[in-house]
Amino acid sequence: MILNRREFARLAALGLAARFAPALNAQTQEPKIGYAVIGLGRIAGHFMPGVLSTTNSQITALVSGHRDKAVRIAAEYGVPQSSIYNYDNFDEIARNPAVGAVYVALPNSMHAEYAIRAAKAGKHVLCEKPMSTNVAEAEAMIAACKAANVKLMIAYRCHYEPTNLKAIRLIRDGALGKVQAIESANGFNIAPREWRLNKKLAGGGPLFDVGIYSLNACRYLTGEEPSQISAYASVIDRDGRFNQVEENVSWTMKFPSGIVASCNTTYGANMTGFYRVHGSKGWLDANPAFYYDGLRLRAEFSGTQLDELNPARDPSHFVLQAEHFSHCIQNGLEPKTPGEEGLRDMRYITEIYRSAGISI
């Protein structure tokens, strides 16, 4: 909703103008992008504090099935109770001018529905990874956002994080020589009764959740798309947790240049999310590479030794991510990690599962 001068004056007389006037970036005087956070679980608890530290974004609405929780969080972020929605009346968000974009932080199987509904409401979409639970959903999300002329970005926060960006730059600059091989792993020992163990909600096991970091990292480190994939899956702990999803997935990817990546993910053991890159002139190791903070980059090449601990703390990754998407919205730019990036990973995940003999 864009107010003309007469409409704004009328609202001002009623004392309502402030509710419809977007907050301005103090430095640029541009209106900040208001986000409706859909789903108030753990990941939203990192995103929202991150938004507070941006210069161009703010939290302006909440969507939750738990009204009491939403009211409490709304008070923390200055969100009026009139901008609290549930999953049934979510589409009314189309009439809320304070919302320019949504952040989809729901279980995986709900990403497509709410991204598409948000697009139809005329709101830009920042969606958590994995983008969806299958290729068809991902394609539908992209089509809906294009049809509504809104932007779609997948929340691959590592694409915006300095440690990962430096690793990419070293490789691109040829510091390691010709890359030969990559190893990466990411996993944790999951607690019983987590929603991630429900295939209907999660779509699959650790590959969807934490293995996708290794998959995506091998792609952004090489700058290539895998040409061959081979995979295995297993369940070792017969304790009832893995009746619906796999416990372990291991896969290899060969890239057109000849680089071979070996990756592992699990819900049965704690794995520090890392990658190690081997080149003809040296090596590079990011360990941890995917955590919210405490990232460390080590490397040795051509007589140079590098050991850098990134001092940035959570929620710095989410600050950078929100800043980028809001900047793209304000300036009519394509996000660095658009829907097509998420779609590519969905296709590779499907291929990994197919190779491992798992249907999704």
C-alpha cells in the first residue's frame, strides 16, 4: 500500500500515520524493508536479532500458530499485535504495507506453500534452506515469484560470510594451484522426537538439514556443477529415531575439471562442519566452516601459512544475509543466492538419494 499526500494527512489526523510510514535508514533516508517472520522456532531466533543490527531491515510482522509466544516476541521487537498472523489468516498480510518481505523459517515441507502464498500477497521471499522437499516444489516457488514480480532468495548465509568468501577468493586467485580434491562433513547426534526425524515435515534426513552445507560448499568452492554423483546411506542406531529418515549419507561428486569431492553427513554423531581443499600448491581448511560463529580458516601454500579465527559472533551471518536481500529489494538487484541456486541443490539432493536407493 502506497499512500498519497492526502491519504497520509487523513491518517495523521487520526493518529495512524506512524503505523503506515516505513522506518527510514538513518544514513540513506531510504525506507527500511519490513520482514514478516513466518515460524518462530530456533532459526528465527537467530534471524530476528540479526535484523536488529542491520541498517536497512526491520521486523514488522510475525506469523505463528502460538499466539502467546508471538505476542511475547512482538513486544520484544516493537511489532503491533495487529501485525501478528496465524497460518489460516496469513494471506491478509497482503494488506499490511509495513511488510515488504517475508522470512520463511518453517519446517522444510512448508517452505513451498508459504513462499508461494507470500508471493501472491506481493511480498518478496527470503526462504531458509533447503528450499523445498522436492524439485517440483522448488520450480513452483520460482514460477510464483516470477509471476508476482517479487524477489526470491534462499538463505545460504555462508555465501555472505567472510571466512567462506576468503576461502573462495584464495582458490579463485590460484593460491592453491589446481584443486584436486575436497573433503567435507557436517552432522550431529540428533535427539529423539525432533521434527527433523519426521519425513513428512523434513523431507529427508541429515542431507536436507546439515549435509546441504557440504553439498553447497563444494559447489561454491569449485565454481563448478557436479557431473557425476555416487552415494550410500545407512542406519546404524536401531533405537527408533530413524524409522522414517536415514541416519547417514556419504557421497562423492566429480566435477568437470576432474576435482573429486567426498562428503559425509549424519544424525548419529557430532561432526564439526568443515571442508578441506587440496591443491597442487597447498591446502586450505575451514574448520568449523558452517557454524554461526567461531569459524577458523587455515591454509598452507607456496611457503605461506595462514591461521585466522573469525571473531564475528552470532548473529553476524544473519545480519549480512538480511542486509543483502534488503539491498537487492531497494535497488532492483538479483540476490546472490536466488531460487535457482536452491533448485540446483534440490536436483543434486534428489540424485544423491537416488544413487543411495532412497526415494523422496
